[in-house]
Amino acid sequence: MNDLKNIGIRQFLAWRGILPKYERNGYDMYLSPLREERTPSFKVDYVQNLWYDFGLGEGAHCSPS
């Protein structure tokens, strides 16, 4: 379990075959792995290693910028 803390969210998603729909400076946007959607609303801030699903309003908060 401690090994999971050493893996970044971005790397974990890639390992599961989940790739970003677009990338920005400091964060990526994905189709949510938690539900069906067509517009990316799952943000992964890979600098802070945080995620937020805007469609669900859940996650470790990332600013909407």
C-alpha cells in the first residue's frame, strides 16, 4: 500500500490505459474514469499530484484554471 503513495496520479492513469484528452502547463484533462462522459472534466494537477472531477464535484481540489 505504501508503494501507491509513491506513484503519481498521472502515471497511475497511464498504467491503467487512461490517457489525457488534452494537456496544459501543469495539468491534464481526462474523460472521467469514474463515469461516462464525452467532454473532459477530470482534471489532474501533476505538479501537486491532485485530481478533481468537476462533473461529480469530488476529489482532491484543483483550481479550475
